[in-house]
Amino acid sequence: MLDQRRLPAEEVYVACRDYREVAEAIRTMVIRGAPAIGVAAAMGVALGVRQADPSRLDEEFEEICRTLAATRPTAVNLFWAIERMRRVYEGVRGGSFGAVQATLLETALRMREEDIQVN
């Protein structure tokens, strides 16, 4: 992710390796702007599920969503994105772990593309 705190002087990218790092990037304003925050949250959900324990997926999914939601309590796009990911998860919940992971990643990538087209 482009560290927006360092613009315009520097172009520095931050790599997030798990959903907690995504949450920290949102919280510390590495990511700014409503659409970018929403897309980052969706990617964070997909990343978190990718690393989750399949036997505890429901619990871990909720923890991922709660952690991301707590980062910026007034960011409307953040909650919109998390809610969209929750709806998608409910639709694939109970399917194979790989299918759940793939569907959530596809949704997050679609959200990114939608954002690019609109903005």
C-alpha cells in the first residue's frame, strides 16, 4: 500500500502480511480516503481468511471483521466494505475452505476494480 502520510515528498509502499497489519495501516492513516479505506478493509478480510484456521473459521472471520472495524469508527466506507464481505461470507459459509478464500479474494479484487472505475 502506498503510505499516504509521506506524500507528496516521498513515494513509499508498505507491505501488509496479515489482517492486523492492514488494520494498523488503516488506524495510523497509512491509508487515507474513503474508497481506499474500504478496499483495504476488504483486502484485509480476504487476507485474514487466507491465514485462518479452517476449523475455527466462523470465529476467526468475526474477529477479523471486528479488528478492522475498530480502526476508524467513523469511516463509512470501512463499514460498507466489511458488511459486503460479511454478506459474501454468509453466502459461501460451509463450503470448502478454498472456495471461501477464493470468493472473498475475488470480491475484494472486484471492489478494487469498481473503485478504480468510479474514481
